Amino acid sequence: MKYLGNKVGNGLALGKVCILNTKIPKLETKKVEDSNKEKEALKNVIESVSKDYETLETTATTNEIRQLCNFYKILLNSKALITSMEEVIDKEKCDKITAITEVMKRKEEELSLVDNDYLKMRSKDIEDVTNKLIRKALGIKEIDLSSLTEDTILVSEEISPSILLANNLDHIKGIVSEIGGKTSHVAILASTLGIPSVFGIKEISKTLTDGEFIYVNGDEGYIETNLTTTKINNIKEKIKKEALLKASLIAMKDKASLTKDNKSLEITANAGELSELDKLLEVNIDGIGLFRTEFLFLNRSIPPTEDYLFSIYKTFAEKLNGKPLIIRTLDIGGDKKCSYIDIKEEKNPFLGYRAIRYCLDNKEFFKVSLRAILRASNYGNVKIMYPMISSLEEIYRANEILDEAKKELADKNIPFDKDIKLGIMVEIPSTAVMADLLIDEVDFFSIGTNDLIQYTVAVDRLNPTVSNLYSFYNPGVIRLIKNTIDAVKDKKDKFVGMCGEMAADPLAIILLVGLGLQEFSVNVSMVLKVKKLISMIDSKEASKIAKHVLTLKTAKEIEQYLDIKAKEIYKEYY
């Protein structure tokens, strides 16, 4: 049985399930007679937890773990924090656990409202510290993962960052969680430690059982149960080859993005937060093919200001030093909701009022984002990309608003790139079908396969009942991609890229090179891998492969054929 979730990455894993129950039981407030004694007990709990973090910081094996332990330690040693807890005990005559819960909750809310990405992300860690304090106060022993003797997959409703602060995690082969995403701190730690992870699988901790043997595919975002001996052996072989490929990637960092026959392609990255920038630069990306602006709007109680957005975009533009930064305008709605944006509940939100549709109806709100992007264009190679385009009329209307934003900046003598390049996402079938009609109005296309596939085959890819119909290799999907790429051929200074998951799939990469895709925008963890795979592909041979694929009639036939070719091309790495 296959269960789909949110891919966090870091490869593949096999292991036995270990279900963690890290939730703190609901506790009733207790009244105390001696407030001074309770305050003393509170100090002892805080000091003890602080020392635990100090020990972990001293013995930490990575800089990320050291930084997190240091943050926790500084937080717990804050006099203001301790004083606030003592004041709650004095005022309410309550126990230390009530004081800890009240004050830490307040702190979490404060940080979540700060216009600072680092601190906002830390707000999500406050609950973890709170639970550690409560466990210490209750005398509950911490989970000791260092005593494990078998390859283990941790499964929980929510994995807390502190779980991964232990030093001996040799037997932790994978992580599966019902809650969380790739920008959560536990995801960042898992990435640092190279632990394959999948988040966002509902009820999975209740579905699986302790000791059950499962497969975790962090790169594609799913887990698999009920494994046959043949399947297990195949996965083990894949894991060996994945390790071999991984060992070869460091050499790719400073190499140009070229095919085996020296055809130049761009391997760019998807991004959305300032905290990702260092890792993006570390792998020497060719640029950012998709900046997801929605991450700057989510998890807030008020919209971000124009100056805040500008400061983020400007930082990225400057650090990229002339490499392209494609900023997608706000793609909100569907599964991405903001409390301050009024989008009514819809029966089918993915086909409803979202992305460019909302922005076109809320012109002044849209212009805030456009002005921020335009201002940043003065500091680097910035491009604008509209999402969810389904018609030429939407491009016309969006450009009218863009022209207004340009005029407002010009009237104030605020500099921007007057010739800024403009593109659209191709994620709706109508757009792919009439790509030849749209290309004259824009400078580039970026194919968003995640949505394009589910709209084309009418499948919610997160619905396990029909997820088997969601395929990169559906002939209809491939024809839409070919039609989009063909519309850009022979158009000087125009290009077509891809920013969906398909752009990082080893089999699909061969096909996409053969079809003539010019830019592959992938998650940062996949950049070097994609560059390595492309370096082994001869573009002329790939073109012949693509032509043959177009003669095949089923997704299964296409996948099997590409699998054979992948073995020939990638050799020991596949």
C-alpha cells in the first residue's frame, strides 16, 4: 500500500516502524499554597533543561544542531521569561506547569508575528521547548534513540526537533510525520543529517504498527507498506546506487550544467525563504527558477509590507550576483490559506478562486507585491512570473496592473528594470494547448507539473484511492509538455523551464532533455543530483528516445521504456 505525503527529501530508506507518542497529556491547573517553593521548583526545572541543551550543544556534530541548542539555551536563560513565569505563579497561585504553559504560549504567539524569517521559524520550536520543560517537571524520561539496534523509521503525529538532537542516530533511517513541511525546523535538521523524510500523511501514526517494515521515499514524498521480498531487494539495490551517486555529487558543484555532448542547460532551484539562501549558494545554482512568494504571506496575522517583501527579494537578487531570480506572484488559495485574505470556503478550491484570479480582483493588494519585485529588479537579474494562467485575457489584465505599478514607482523616481522579463506558469491544460498563442505575450514559460498533471488526468495526487492514476508518464501529459516546449523553439531570447517534481525525476530528465527543455528548477537538495544525471545524457540520443516515447500509448509502456534507457545511460548510478 502506498501513502502519499509532502516530500522533504534526503533519499530512500527501509526500516522497522517506531511509533513515537510525544504529546503531553492535558493537565489541570493546580493551586499551590507556597508560591516561593513552587518558584524554586520552577527554577530547578529550567536550569536542568538548560544544562541538557548545553550538553547537547557541546557534543553536537553539526552547526545546525549547535545553533538550535544555543537558541533554546538563550531562551531559557532569559530573565524576562523566568520573571514572567514567577509572576504567573504569584498572581494565580498556580503550579509551575501552568506558568510554563501560559508564558511559553505567549512567547510563541509573539515570535509568530515578528517580520523576521529566522525568529518566525523559531516560534514553531517553542512548543518543543515547552514540552521538554513539562516532561522534566513531571519526571517523564526522555526518549533515548541511541539505544536502538535495528534500522528504524520514526513515525509520529508530529516529530519535534529535539528528537533529532541526540548524537547517536545511526539507526534512524527515516522519518514519517502527520504534521509538518519542508520548511519546518525538524525538516531542516533531517536534511542536515541526511535522513529521508515524508511529512503530511494524515492518520499515519494510527495506521502503522510498531515493528512493521516500510519503505520511505523522501525524494518523491511517499511511503510503502506490505513489501514483498522482491520489492525489498529492489529497494536495497536502489539505496546502494543512491549512495554511490551521492558520493559523486560533490565534484559537480563547480562544473557547468552541460549534457554529455556539451549542450548547455540551466539547473536552478526552487526557494521561498531567506533561511534557504546559504544552502542555495553552497551548491552553486544557476539561479532561482521559482521563488514561492506565498511563504512570505503564510503563518502571519497581517499581510507583509511592501518594504519587507522588497528587502527579501533584494537580498536574493544581490546574493545571486546576476544569476536569474524568477519571482512567482502570490499563489494563494486552494491548500494555501491566509487568515487575513478573504477567500470563501469552496467545494473545489483547487479549481476555484486562487492565485492570479484573486490578485486580479484585488488590484491594490496585488500592486504591493509587484512594486516590491520591481524595486528589487534594480539589484539583479529579476523576472516576474504569473501563476495559474488559463487565458490570454488574464495576461493582459495582469500586465495592465503591472504597468500601473511601474508608473507609480517612476512617478516617485524609484529605480527598477524597465525591461523586466515576464513569464507565466503552465499548469493548466488550456495554457499548454494554446502555448503558441501565448508565447508572443511573454518572455518565458515555466511548466508546473504538480498541478498540470492533476488537472490533466483529474486526480488529486494526495488522494491514496486514485493516486495510482497520477503519473509523469501519462501520454496526454507528455504531449502537453511537448506542445509547450515546441511553442518556444525558434523564438529568440525566450525559454521554457520546469519547476514541478517531474524536473528531478531520473527517468523524466532523459525525456525532458530529449524534448528540448532548457531549464530544470528543483529543490536545493536535488540540484547536484540533476546536474550529475544530465551530464551523463547525450542530447541527440535523448531526442531519439523522446520521439519513440511519443509513439507509446500507455504510462506503463513509457515508464518501462525509460527505465531500460536509464540503466544504459546512468549505468552504475541507476
